[in-house]
Amino acid sequence: MHIVIFGPQGAGKGTQSARISEKFGIPSIATGDIFRWAIRSETELGKKVAEYVEGGTLVPDELTISVVQERLEKEPNGWILDGFPRNTGQADALGAFLAAKGEQVDAALMIEVPEEVSLRRITARRICSNCGKLYSLANPPSVDWTCDNCGGEVIERQDDSQKESVLQRLRTYHELTEPLKAYYAERGLLREINGEGSTDEVFARILAAL
Ligand code: AMP
């Protein structure tokens, strides 16, 4: 199973990807997590992508595509991709990568929420700085901002704490990522999901759409 998930910041992609991953026994691969991990670990990749991730603009396609392809090569049994593709060029690259193996994207989930919901959720979002598990002010870890999963420190994302970066990412979403709606609709793969409501409600809509 090959699923891609996209939607504006705060739509719930990461949370729903984790649910899908658990339900179908496939890994959830998030480009944002890969980049944040690289920055935190001060790897060569981290040095190359820091200015883009911190400023809220897209990492150049050539670099992003090669990072994703290298990761997908290790996952022959399917995956859900969270945050990739982010534009139609990346979608073409993903399609070509899969076609070379006689495979294809099976479904493209577009999670839709109004902008005020996006902004509210981004403000409340918290993340484990070690494993990437997601929390929020309303759904904190059980002990003192320490990750339930790995004991890492749960923090606010650097790019979520800066208003200009949040607005930049939403602009980038509308300009570059939203065209994926038409791209996957033309291929009969688009599944539009209302992202408002509880995590359980949204997940039930996703299961019905798959
Ligand atoms: P995310 O965690 O998906 O919100 O991504 C955080 C940041 O990582 C984005 O603002 C971009 O700078 C970068 N990023 C993540 N995925 C991609 C992608 N597919 N293409 C380019 N940049 C990306």
C-alpha cells in the first residue's frame, strides 16, 4: 500500500499518518521529521536544509527527492508519506520512482481545514524533539513534557513558534502544494477528507475513503 497525505499545516497529517501506520502495519515517513532530525544531529543534510526549514520555505526538489528515494528504497512493503510530495514536480518524481518498479500511488489523502483551525492547531502543537511523536497543549504527555514513547523532551517546533514562518508555510502550501488536488484528481487517486473534529472522527472518515 502506497499512500500520500497532504493538507495545510495543522490539518492533522502527522497525527492521522501515525494512525494509518498502526492500522495497516506500514511505516509513516515524514520528510519534515527527516529534516528536523538531520538539523538536530548536525549532519551534512541538516546543514544544507536548516535555512529552508527554519524560514518556512521548501527544501530544493533535487535534494528532497534524493532523500526520499533513498528512504523508500528501504521500504519494499508499502508506506504512508507525510509531507511529500509538496509540489507537482515531486509528485512526478514519486510516480516515476514507483512506475520503475511496476507500482503506483494507491491513494492521495487531502486533509482540509479552514485557516483559523490550522492556525489554532499550530499554536497548540508540541512535538518530541527526539522521536517526533506529536502532542498538543490539550493532549500533553503524561509526565511533565517528557515523551511517553521515548522519554525525549517535548517542545514547540521552532518554525511553529515564529508567526512569519507559519504564514510563509501556509502561503507556500496554497501556491505549490494545493495544485496536488487537481493532479491526483486527474489520476482518480484523490480522497478529500474533512479534517475538522476529533482525531477519531477524522480517522473514521479516512478509513471510509480508503
Ligand atoms: P513539515 O514537518 O511537513 O511541516 O515540514 C517542515 C519543513 O520541512 C517544511 O517547512 C520544509 O521546509 C521542509 N519540508 C518538508 N517536506 C518537504 C518537501 N516535500 N519538500 C521540500 N521541503 C520540505
